[in-house]
Amino acid sequence: MTYPKEILSYKHEYIRFFIKRFPFDVFSILMRPHLERKRYNYILKEMSEVVGVFNVLKNLINKNKTDKFVLYELMSGDALFSHFVAKNFPNSKVVAIDLKFSEEYKSNNKSKFFDNIFFIEKNILEIKDLEKADFIVSIHACNNLSEIVIDKASEFSNFFILVPCCIGSENYEKWKRNNEIANKFFNAINNEYYKWCFYLAEYAKSKNFHINLKVDNKMLTERNLIIFGKKI
Ligand SMILES: C[S@@+](CC[C@H](N)C(=O)[O-])C[C@H]1O[C@@H](n2cnc3c(N)ncnc32)[C@H](O)[C@@H]1O
């Protein structure tokens, strides 16, 4: 076990869960481990997000009754989620996609740590063809990339799990101008992030997904709404 005491002593349910299920040096799969080691708040936030999304994935997997699946993580950043899934579901095949990965934890686009993780270094907008996936997941995809996650799920999968991040896209601005009822309702709540998530849920419905929304207050971030969808 190589977690520093600052993390080991943190008594948060999701952090405990993460450490128990991932007893490795979590910093070794960050792009700038020498910097991140000093930034415990950052890594605690990331760990809690992984667990929030993992819980949703686990429920879907339990319903599907098989632990042999293909999962894409889009806009994966350091792919912490992919590593966590690969470790906990050794029969799975996990493919992380991002513009750039660290050379420190991959070689020939395979993970140095797990046999079942692969990396695709590419602009998601340029990816036209993918092997069919059982799940498409994205944590904190920025702006219109959240819509792209739904588009890719619609093309290449039956399930997606998405935690939106930065708010906004051209389509969203148009939708807000034209959607009086949603605007009245959400002005009462006065939370732009939830309005953005609601829009994305509507967008996914238009692509024939049955949608669930979950606010997970145990994730150590204000951007804590998980949208998950199953194709109808
Ligand atoms: C906010 S970060 C989220 C990273 C990670 N999912 C997380 O939660 O830590 C957004 C990521 O999207 C990637 N990204 C941005 N535009 C992209 C694109 N067009 N195609 C693929 N990845 C992209 C960036 O490189 C970055 O790693």
C-alpha cells in the first residue's frame, strides 16, 4: 500500500472504498505525479468521482449479469476511472480515449499496469469508427463534448454514463431560448449546472435513450450530477 497518510486518514466513504479496491500507487497513473502528490485535494476529488460513477456502472453490470464487457472512457484525462474498472473487473476490456496520454504509464498504447486497458490518443471528433461497446463513460467532459459523448453512445453503444462539466454549447443556448417551461422551472432553482444537465438529458432522450439522473453528494465536487441512459 503506497497511499500517503494524508489520504489514508481521510474518513470519507468513497475514499475508503477507493483505497480498498485500488491498493496501488494512485499517483503513478497521473500525468504529473511529482506535482499531484502535493495536491491531495485534487486527487481526493478525482477518487470520489471515480467511485460515484463506478457505483452506477456496478448496478448496470449486475442487471446485465456479466462481468465481461467492453467499456470506453471518453475524454478520460489520466484514465483513473479506466484503471479502477480494469482492476475491479479483470474480464473487462477498457479503452481510454483522450487527446494525449502520459508516456509514463503506457507503452504501445497498452497500460503498463493492467492487461485489459488500451489507449486511443485521438481527437474524439475525428473518430468515426469504433468497436461496439457495452458502456460509454465520460467524467467531466467539457461543454459540447458532453453532447459528443451522447452522440458516440448512440452510434456505438446501448448504455452511457456521463458526468457533465463546463456548461454550454451552441445547441444549449438555442434550447434555452426556445424552452420557456424548462426555463421557468429552472430559474426557480437558479442552478445553471442542473439546467445544462437537464438539457443533456433531453438531448439523450431525442436519441432514443431512457434516462436516469442521480445527484451524488458524496462526490467531492459541485459538478456531481450523473446522467445515465439505456437505449430504448
Ligand atoms: C476536464 S478534463 C476531464 C478528464 C477526466 N475525465 C477527469 O475527470 O479527470 C477533459 C479532458 O478532455 C480531453 N479532451 C478535450 N478535448 C478533447 C477531444 N476533442 N478529444 C478527446 N479528448 C479531449 C482533455 O485532454 C482532458 O483530458
